[in-house]
Amino acid sequence: MRPQVSGLGGFGVLRTMGRIGFGLSLSLGFSTCGPGHGTDCIKSTGTIITQRREVVAGLVTVTAYDNVDLRLVQDTQTYAEVRAGENLIDDIEFTRKGDALEIANTSRCNWARSYDTPREVTLHLPSITNLFLRGQGNVSTVGPFVQDQAFCHLVGAGDFDLDFRARYLNIDQYELGDFNLRGSVDELNFTVGGSGRLFAQSLALKRCYFKMTRDSDGDAHVRPTDVLDGLVAGTGTLYYTGNPPGGGVRITGTGGKKQE
């Protein structure tokens, strides 16, 4: 007599276990979506649309968080245009705190989206004093910003691409993101504190003061005409043009300086 065999058989058992594993993985994926976002992972992007949002004037500080690109336009009016899929656009949230605006993509399944899908905010405003990038999105200016001074801070893997006409510009960067600077400023003060790089060859600059910290390995490129003064304490290299006078470049790490 032929021995009795379960209807699933060996392959059936494996198939069932695979389905269970897939279900568990899917459940775990959904569990990361957080309160109010339980269906994010199965939500389609939808048609790409642009939505205008009113923003109260008087902004001094703007912070961009993960998975949203921010474009800045100097304008006499203050408002925003959000571009994203129609089913996801409401996940890009604005939070106003006094004279500060926070912009965040609250969808918890961004890892499942195509990088070609836009998640973009174009913010129109007369000027910006403090600009923060915390995460993986990018921040750029559309045309030059003409103003007295600006302070820009980067913590994350996103990049800055900025065009300023200013008297004073202060930047600091940590982790992986890069700075690309254009325009003209009288004085630049920068800190490189991670693996990100500074590209300021297209920035007309008079005075440059800097610090490349002990924990940094990113390089910096500048071309000041009057003063170059700072410290290379990490492993990165400071690249500069010309022979600017000043306090000079002090090297305490394994990095260096190089004329280009």
C-alpha cells in the first residue's frame, strides 16, 4: 500500500512557509508606517499635481526634513507650491512655529517609492535668515538670493545648491551632504564636520574663515581674494586659489591644503 502523503507535500509546506514569511514581512513593513499612516505602503502615487498653499509672511527660519526637496524663490510674496502624487501630496506637511516653518514628508513608506516620483516644495519668500536641512532631501535656490546675511545648516545625506549675493554667509555641514555655492559674498565662515564636501569655486569671495573638524574627512574648495584663515583638523583637504593673505591655514590633522 502506498504511504499516505499530506496534500501539501514537501513543496507545499515550503510554499506555505514562504507565504507566511511574506505575510510577516508585509505586516512588519506596515507596522513601520506609524499612527495614521497604516495604508501608506499600499497607496498608489496617483497623478502628479501641483498644489498652492498659503504661507503667512514673516518667515525667518525654514527647516526641511527627510524625503522632500525644497526649492527657494526670492519673491515679494510668501507662498508655497507643492508638487507630488495626488494620493501622497497631503503627506507633505507644513508646521508653523512663530517665524519658523517646518516642512516634512510624513509618509512612512517612502522606501517603497520610486526616486523619480517628485516630492517637491517650491517656497516663495522675500528672504531667508536660517535654513536647515535635516535628512535626505535637497535644498536649492532658483536664481540668486540678494540679502544681507544667511546661516545654513546641514545634518544628513541631502545636498545644498545655493546662489547668494550677500555680505555674510555662515554654513556648517555634518554627516554626508554636500554644499555647492555660487554668487558673491564679502565673508564666508564655514565648518566641515563630516564626510560632506564644500564646492565654492563659483562663489566670488573676499574673506574666508573656516574649521574642518577632527571628525571630518570631507574636502573644501574656496577662492577668497583677501583673507584665508582656518584650521584643518581632520583628514580632508582644503583647496584654494591664488595667494590670499591672512592668518593662514593651520593643519593639526592628517589632511592638508592644496593650491588649485
